[in-house]
Amino acid sequence: MVHKAKCKICLGAYTRMVFSMKIGVFNPLFSDQPFEKFLDMAVKYGLETVEIGTGAYPSDAHAKPKNLLKDAASLKKFMRVLEDRNLTISALSCHGNMLHPSKTIAQEHHDVHRNTVLLAERLEVGRVVNFAGCPGDSESAKYPNWVTCAWPPDFQNVLEWQWKEKVIPFWKSEAEFADKHGVRICFEMHPGFVVYNTETLLRLREAVGKTLGANFDPSHLFWQGIDPIASIRKLGEAIYHVHAKDVAVDPFNCALNGVLDTKPYRDEIARSWIFRTVGYGHGHEFWKNMISALRLVRYDDVLSIEHEDSLMSPREGFAKAVSFLKEVILAEKRGKTFF
């Protein structure tokens, strides 16, 4: 009887952890196509969900929040074309720099973000992806100033001013707004902005609250020398959304110049690293381990494909990413995991 009771407990725990990872796609790679055609392509490749860009740095070709919010008929049509294809929206994304020293750029990106939060509420999406932004070094700055080293002491002064005067006060206000509308903000940890690694994501979350979390994109971590698996374990419940994108580090160029590389992305042969479609930077073993690590911290949701591989066309990179992730997910379902 004791053995049977234990088995029931184990079975109950297992059924709560049924594998339900889904593959999605971030739409900018097909922003030159009509919305319906993009959705049809997602269905053709067996996807269940899509991530939609709404402006700032991503294209808003498929969804302009301001227009959809003020036009009920357009919003209804937007929702219907998704429902007709049994597709959901995993997140709305408006990556921008609302802390930009240029008041014009900052306000433009802020307006897009606020309208995206309101649209997410109307669509019952619940997740908005963004960057944390980067201020300048003072009120008179013209351009963002991303600090990457501790010395000379000027840099420490800049960091202290940025976080105390700009970053924390701004995001406290935005978190209150998002929370009021039932939306979580998912920061992509991206070099060039104040949140770029595990530590800075958790620092801002600690200061502002759990409305802020991570849009976990391993590609930006790889080239910084961060182990994405370790980052997942540390972030835990702070992971709200995941991008599937890879990076290949060039051992020759990196040995000569390190990983801080300002050469254009199209100069692939000279760069220390380039973005790749999943599987072309790291193989099945890494991606299986990453999915297992995500499940270990109770993230069993969307892997949203983001294509920025300059060696492949959008269609080629997308198709290969879908095929690769399906193989990995199938192996994870059949293989021995933590559960």
C-alpha cells in the first residue's frame, strides 16, 4: 500500500510537468509579406504561436498599436485572422531605447511601448518584450553611453548616475503602468543597454519588482562568454519568454581581437562572432540541455525563432530553425530528462 501511494504521488508530480514546449516565430523576418501570408507560413511549418513586432526598432508592418487601439473593426479583423488559423500571440515586441538622451527618440519609443502595453491588454497577450534602454552620461548627452569597464573612475560615476537618476525611476513608473494593465515586461539582455547580462537583469528586477523579467535570448550571452544554462538556473522564475537564436564565435578573429566587435554584421569573415540560425552555432546537445534547464526552472512555454543570420535568407533560416527545434523537442520528449 505504501508503495502504491508513493507511485500515485510520483505520477501526480509527473503529470503536472507534461512537456508542452511550443515553437513560435518573431515576425520581422517576414515583415515585407502581408500579415495573412506570414501567418499562413507559420501554419504551414506547424507552428502554434507568433511574436509580433509593434514598432521602435522592430517593424510594425503587421501591427500598429495606435491604429489598432482606435479602430475596433481593424482590431477585430486582426484577431480574427489569427483565430481562423488557430494561432496565438506569444508576445508583442517593441524593442527600443526609451532612455535615449535624444528626447525625440525617447518619446517616440515610449509612446510605442505604452501603446503596445495597452494593445497587449486588449489582446490578452500578457507579455511585452523590450530593451531596458541606455541613457547618456549626463543630462547634456547626445548619445547613449554603455559602460563596459570599471576604470578610470569616470565610468563608475556614469553608472551610478544612470541607474539612480534614470534607469530605476523610469522603470518603476513603467512597471506600475504595465501591472495596472495586466502585462509583464520581458527584457532582452542585450549589450549596448543597461540590462545586458544575468546580474543587471536581476538588479533592475530587484529594484522595480516582478512585473519585470527576461526575454531569454542565448545568442547575446554566448559571445559575452556567459553560459546560458548557468544564466537560466540563476534567473529561474524571472524568465517570461524565450528567443531561439544562435551565435557562432570565430576562434581566429576572437583570438586576435576579443569579443567586443564594432565591424558591420555583413562583414562576416572579419568579425569575431556572427548571429546564426539555431543549430549553426551550437548543436543538438546544447539546445537539448537548454530546454531541460528551462523546464527545470518551470519554463515550459514558447521558443520564439528570431532570424538574424546574415548567411541565410529569411525563408532558409526560418525553415532550418523550425526543423532543428522540432528534432530537439522530439528528442527531449523521448529522452531521459530531469522529470
